[in-house]
Amino acid sequence: MNTDTLFDLSGRIAIVTGGTGALGASMARGLARAGATVVIVARTTEAVAAAADRINADGGRATALSADVLDRAGLVEASARVLDTHGRVDILVNAAGGNKPEATAVPDQRSFFDLAPEALEWVFDLNVMGTLLPSQVFGAQMAHQGSGVIVNISSMASFTPLTRVVAYAAAKAAVNNFTQWLAVYMAREHNPAIRVNAIAPGFFLGDQNRFLLIDPTSGELTARGQQIIAHTPMARFGEPDDLIGALLWLVSDAARFVTGIVVPVDGGFNAYSGV
């Protein structure tokens, strides 16, 4: 094995769903810097175009596709366009996901007993079906060509359910289970060269959790934010680029014998008991 090119992704075609979000955009840039041609998939045409333009301006190669991860027909159409242009799919990063306040139990605001079914379903659909459907559509091409790598984005909430985020924690636990299931399915029923893994980020500030961690008036940490930092041995929130190293390992030949795992990138949060 040539260690000089172990993480080189030159010539590979990478799909990144949710590629306009903070984490997805950072991972897309990381893939492009490693040599991959990146196809950014998200719903908003202007946002995907801007994300692709930033990569191209930085010297990478990226194209934009507007599609909804919950619309299978739209994903099939997107897949056809990718194949027409690039001829194959080597990497799929399922970065689309998130939470919403209406599905979050917060004292003095929303009791668990009052959470609307529509809000809970929104979170389950986005995180679970928004991972499963792209894996069906783009994974079918990987099965056809006999190679490929899928990386799902999980969460620390998938290992130990966190207070407040009831639907999000359950949905990400389902993503872990699906990751392992799909890894076995692809390897045994299609080709062992198709690998499926997941990354479980710790606490990264984003639109989905900022309301829980940062006081909108003062800009200071909320009590929950303070508690999280106190239980993170590295004593900070993650930064989007902190995910790139784990991602490049999982999608490259460096991890060619790795499938069915969930990699924490959490500053030690999962290892710390609080004592």
C-alpha cells in the first residue's frame, strides 16, 4: 500500500447531501481538497450553487444539484444527471439532517406530552428517511458498479439519549442501526468493496441546536451549553473542519477494511462520565 496516496481521492465522484449546511459544506470542501469531484445536493437552488462556487473558486471541482432527500423521484433524477455527467458514484455522504424547536422538550415551554406529532415526524423523516432514501438511490449505482463508500452522519445523542431532543436522539440511534444493517447488506449481497460507516459528531454549534446552547440576548452559554462544555474533556464545541479527518479516512483506501462502524468526533464527550 502506497502511504503517499492513501488519502488521495483524485478521480472519485462524491455526493454530499445537505451540502449547504455548516457541517455538510465543510465536509464537501474537505473532499474537494483531497481531489474528489463533489456534487452538492440540497433543496435550495441558490444555496447549492453558492456552495459549489466556493469550492470551485478555491481550486476544487464541484457541481450543484437541487433535490430534496425526502423526494425519491427527485433523487432518481439527480442520480441520472450525475451518471450522465460523471458516469459513476464513488462516495455518498448523507449529511442532511437536523432538529427543530417544536420537537424539543424544554421546561416551561414544551412538555414531552405536548410535542406535536407533525414536529416529531419531521425530525424522524429528515434524519432517518433522509439518510435511507439517498442510500437507496445512489447506493443502487454502487451496487451496479461493484464499489463505493457511504458515510452517514449520526450524533452523540445516538449513544446515550440526551435530555430535551427526544425525536432527534431516537432518529440518530436509528441511523446507527441502519448504518450497520446496510454495511452487512452491501458486503454480503452485493460486493465487499462497498463500505458503509457513520460519523457521530459531538456538540457543534448550528441552526438546529443554537437555541439550546447560546442565549440569544446575551450571546453567552445557556445552562445546558455550560453543562456540555463541562462534560467535554477538550472543553470546547466542535468546529466543522474537525470532521474532515475522520471523513477522509472513512472514504479513502486508508479504511478499505473498515465497514459498519460509527466513529465519534466529540472532544471526548462520550468517554467522560462526569466524575
